[in-house]
Amino acid sequence: MKAAILGYGVVGSGVGNILYKNADIIEAKLGEKIELKYVLDLRDFPGDIFEDKLTRNFEDILNDSEVQLVCEAMGGTNPAYDFTKRLLEAGKHVVSSNKELVATYGYELLTTAKEHNVNYLFEASVGGGVPILRPLWQCLAANRMEQFYGILNGTTNFILTKMYNEDMPFEEALSLAQQLGYAEKDPTADIAGADVCRKTCILASICFGKHIDPEQVATQGIQDIQIRDVSYAKANGYEIKLLGYCRKLDSGKIDAIVSPFFVPKSNQIATVSDVFNGIVVVGDMVDEVFFYGKGAGSLPTASACVGDMIDCAMHAQKRKNFGWGERDAAFVEDHKNCQSAYYVRGTGDINAVKEALGEVSFLSLQGAPLDEVAFITPCQTESELDAKLASIADFTIAAKIRVLTDN
């Protein structure tokens, strides 16, 4: 089968590398080769093994009837959306690692693929080399999904690990992540939570059957996490992790959020460190399933792309039944109305806190100022908690972070 790659950056070049190095393994599984005919990029790659395949003209790929399979590794939505849609309309299978594209236009592109009897697959868009989408859709198909939560971004997890293990300030940990190549020169999409939000949308769409837009998911990053709060977590049996979190509510809606969480050390997510990802999925029949591995990098992500390419080649004459339903603006509950426990730190009178909030678990930290108060609240809505905190005279809030619980 003839194939093409759109974008020859970190992921695209990794796809080419795997197609070349593991050609024999792929052919043994398929009974035929996946032969790369084109690589679309605006740059030159002198000396590359696929230098003679380079083209700057997308129409070369679109109009070549021999090309049946395309890997989109461009990133962003423009021109990736237009290119992908036109390829699907032309009857070509497309695989992608582009989480922004899938989170934004997944429903439209899956619908286009269905209309033209081709496949649009994107295992690499969540978790990199960690298999998660196909297991959710196939292996756990008999389950009603109840909840998932997880570490979906290796860069932020690396930063939080350094802050936790080495008392490293956020800015220093971010700088180290950039030096090591884990964080981009502009790290905003990672540290502000946008990357995790897109992946959370994709997982939620698969688990709960409706397209979830990034705008529907309240998103908070890690840029405001302070060493003081990391110290409280460490001293009291918690770790701080940036999680993508989603659960089905009794109302039929979902609670979906991206936020830092205090995670009890007894939870397996707390053990996921450095650049690794970990995702817990809860189904009504299987209970908890844990997925773990490297969530980024050229070859792990490319491995997932090539896996999708092989799947498409195996189903070249038949579209896989894969996808989700259209948008529902009311499907995601306002996060302010959803129950959670919270860690709160501030300055004020502990007795006034007790009077306003009732039963809370106070946290201790050696050397803390006498007027500093830190505690874990019972589960309640954020709106309820904010009202109670506002009622406490002369109490200044320094931090408020969700706590991962079984509720």
C-alpha cells in the first residue's frame, strides 16, 4: 500500500523511521508493504533516507490515486483540517497525532470518513505511545464508562516531579525542562493546561459518546503552584499532579475539568513521575484499569501512528465502526456546581475557619507561621466553598487546589 506523511517534524520523521527500520515486521503482519511515496514539508532534508520523496505540493498527494493512506503529523488546525477533510473526501484513509485537530474537529472528520467509507484514526493524539483509545473503544466496549482521570502531559509532570522531589521552584523546573527538550520555547500549551484539555476532550468523547469541545472543559494549569503547597502535600501524604478528569454524573451530564489535584500517595497516579503518563479508567464491569507509559517523544508517538496505519491497511476495504456523536452544549456540567474536596491554604484565625467550614482536616507543616492555616475540606461544590470562604472575616486565601477522592 502506498502512503504519504504530512509534516516531517518530530512525529512525522519518527513515522518514516519506523516504516523504514521495521518494514519487515510490518510486511509480515500485513502481507504487504507500506511504501512511503510522498513526504510533505516546506523544508529540505538533505541526506535523509526519504529525501527523494519530499514535495511541497499537497495536491501531489491528494490527486495520486496510488496513495491510499496518509499520516497527518502537521499539528494545529490550519491547514491540517482542510487537508484531512479533502483526503477523506478523496477516499483516502488518514491517521493523525494531532490532538488539537481531533479535539476541535473530531466529529466533523469522523463523519466525513463515514460518508466516504474510509478510516480516520488517531491513537497517537492521546498518550503518545501509550495505547488508550483503541482499548477504550474495543477492549472495554462492554462497559458503561463511569470515570477517567490521569496525567496526560509529560512536561508538566516532569516539572511537578522536580518541585516535589527537589524543592525546585517552578521557574527553575520549567527552565530545566526546556534545556532537556521536554518543554517548548513557548511552553504555554503545556503549563497552562491546553494540551491536557485537548486530550481530555478526546477521551471524554470516546467514553461518553458526544463530541466535547475544549471550550466546555474548565482548564487550570500549573503556573501558579507554589513550593509552599508542594511542601504541605509532601508533609501530609499527598502529591500534586495536573490531571485531566471526567466522570458521569447522576444527572446524565459529565463533570470534566483540567486542574492540579492533591493526589493521595496511596493512589497509583501518585507514583507516575517525570515525563511518564498514567491514566485510570473506571468501567461498570471492569472496575479500574490503569494505562502507563511514555506519553510523548518521536518514536513512541510515531509507533502509535504506524499502528493506526497498519490497522487502516488491514481494513482497507471496510471502514471501522469508530467515533462518537455530535455536540451537546448542555452535556458538560458547570464545574462550579460539581462536588470535590479541596485543599485550602491562607492566613487568618483557625477558629473562624472552623466556624465557617465545620469539619475540615487541618494540615501541619514544620516551621509554618502561626497565622497560616491549611486544610482539606469535605466534598462540596466550588460555589458552596467559595461562599463559605468569603464569609470568614480577615481570612486571605493563598491557594485552593482540588483533592482527588473516591467521591
